[in-house]
Amino acid sequence: MYGCEISLENRFYPIMLLLHLIGMQTLPCPEHLKKNNFCLIIWHLPKYLYNCIEILSLVLQCTVTILLPERKTAIALLCMLLLQVSAKSSARRSRKQFRQLLKKLNCSQILHLGEERQTFKISPFLYCLIMIQFNVSYVILHFISNERTVFTRAILSSQFISPGLEEYFVLLFDWTVITVTFVFGITFTSLSAFYGFTCYYLQLLFNAFTTHVSSLSKEFDYRLIIRHYLDLSSVMESLDDYFCYTAFVNVVFSMFGLFWINFSLMSAPKEGYLDYICPFNGEMFYLSSIGMIVLSGSAANEAFSKAKEAVLSLPGKVPQHYKNLKIILRSECKRDIKLTLWKTYTIHRSLFISTIGTLVTYGILVATLGTVNSK
């Protein structure tokens, strides 16, 4: 049952690379680069570029919000940008915990996970690739669909634009779409991927732990079993302590996005199939993001509950150590640890279905009422 595993940092490398690009310093700087100031600047260059693009996207979005006569969508995007900035700031304050959590998990890899290890090795790369593809596709679809034409007309009809400057403001709007999509995509893809796959790996370890405890004979080292349980519980508690806010913002961001996509789907004019593919692409991005947080977080919570039940059943397996086990379990293993959204809401699987149903319904309802009132 016990054995060494390949470093988790290798499996998380695509995620850690994206996190490094947004300034989380998740990749260790090679020693030979530290000796050269120019090489050190090059190493940190992606972080500086991302910060510049983030600031540019905020400035551009504020400008577009002022220029557009119909500001509902622009204000919504600006609010989502501010949410993204707050999530990134929170994650940056806890940036040392990204690698620390993986090291703790790596030390907890005392249970054989079977063929699931190979699946896990591929999954982070595929998730990041698919999410980035959603963002690239959205930008391309935006330029070839009717969405750009609608917003261009709105900008040109603005009273704040002087005659002769229309082309420059249309170009400004195009750059706003590109920069905002880039900032949204890389930030929430990296943060949701790290949180989700850490939860997924915790689930695998807790399930393996539960299976191992269930198959124990009467002769075993119960202290070692309890230590393994406490190690895994400590990782789960740290994940919630440091990243519950980023998980909360990710879910709220996705809910906000789903609502506005369904709202615009019903209210904006559609002239062809491309005008439906573009919002569908956005919906898939938001659904993937919220699903990664909610489904993996709820699975980790369920796996922890089963592991806790298994460890609390140990006294019945070793009657000769019944009293000692009861004392240890009562003092160290009674705490109930749950992954939450900003310490306010325990993550349950039902949240995924209820959120999607509510947001889609209200998005369509509000858009329909707005259409009726305009007539």
C-alpha cells in the first residue's frame, strides 16, 4: 500500500506555469539566473507584462463604460474585472501556499492510487488547454459575429465621441475585448485549476485511505494510520484557510457571467448561427470554471466525511487498544473540516445544478421582461 510518488509539481506544472505568469511565483527561479540581473529581469518579465495588461484592461473597460450609451453589460464586465483583481490579490498574499500545499500533499502520498495517477497526470494539461481554447475562440467569434457590429454601433452613437475619432474608439473597444478576455481567462483558469485539482487529489487520497482502513487486519500500527489522516486533514484545512475567498470569487464570477450571457442571448439581436456560438462558448467557459470548483470541492468534502467515519471505527478493530484510541480520536480527530466559499457556504454538489438553473432562468426572464417593456 505504501510507496513513493512522482513529485506533484510535475503533474501540476501547466497550472503552476499559468500561476507564475500572473505573478504568483510558483516556479522556482534557477540558481544560474539569480547570478545575472538581466536574466533575473527576464525571468520576472511575464509577471510585469501581465500586471501592465491587467491595468490596461481596467483603464480600457472604464473608458468603454463611459462611452457606451447602454452601460448595463459594460458595468457588469467592470464589476467582474474588479472581482478578478480582488481574487488575484488574495491569491498573491497566499502565493507561498501554492507550493507548500503541493509539498504537503506529496508527503501524504502514502497510499497507492492505481491507474488514476496516469489520468491525473494528463488532466491538468487538458483542462488548461480547453479553457484557453474557450477564450481564444471567444475573441475570434467576437470579431466575426454580429456582437462586434452591435457594440460598434453603440460606440459610434455615443455623445462623448467627436466626429472623426470613431475609428480610434472602435479600435479601443477591440483592444478592450482582447485584454479583458486575456485577463479573465488566464487568471480564473489558473486559480480554478489549482483549487479543483488539489481537491480532486485530496479526494483520491481520502478514498484510498478509507479503502485501506476498511481492509485492515487486527494487527496494524494505528498511530501511523491516525497520523496519515491528520496529515491529509491538515492539507484540506490549509486549502480552505488560504483559498476559500478565491474559490468564492471564482463561483460568483462564473454566476455573474452565466447570468449576463443568458441576458444578452435573449435581448441582443441575432443574425446568424455565429451569434449563438459566441455566447455558447462563453457559457461553456463559465460552466467549466464553476464545475471545477463546486464538483471537486464537494467530492473532497464527501471523501473526508467517509475517511473520518473510517478512522472513528478504528477502536472496534483493535479492542486491545480501545481506550487509547478513544482518547486520541476524541482529542484529535473529532473536528469536522469542510471546504467552503469564503467561510460562509459549505460546498455541496447540489450548488452546481441549482446555480445553473437559477441563473439561466433569471437571465432569460429579465431579458424577456426588458424586451416586452421596450415594446
